[in-house]
Amino acid sequence: MPFHPVTAALMYRGIYTVPNILAEQHPVEIPEDELEEIREAFKVFDRDGNGFISKQELGTAMRSLGYMPNEVELEVIIQRLDMD
């Protein structure tokens, strides 16, 4: 299940919190240079390199950013942000 790279970057930068992300309904415009940074950050969290961030990888990423999600929260985030 993929994790939306724009949302990931906003979390990475500390701009969004989990409730804000889940409420967001419209696309966010980000300059190309920032998108490249987001792609690089995505690659760091996509440990197995398959182009997707799993629930386990998402948990690791969020904990590294100071969030402490439980399994249910991770599942809800994955289901709501799955762009597939």
C-alpha cells in the first residue's frame, strides 16, 4: 500500500499532524526541488525498495518523527491515504 509522498513530506517537515492529514481532501502544490527532497525521504522510509510504504515502514517513519501510533492508528492511516 503506498503512502502519498506529498503528505509524507509535510509530516516530515512537521507541518501536518495525523489528524490534519486525515482531514485533508485537496491536492497540495509543492515546488519541484521540494518534491525531489520528498522522493529522497520516501526512499529512506521504503526500506525494502518496492516503491510502497508498508504499515510497518510507516510506523517506523512516524516514530522517527516523534509520533507514537498504535497498530489501529497505522491501519486507519494506511487505509485512508492509500492512493492506489
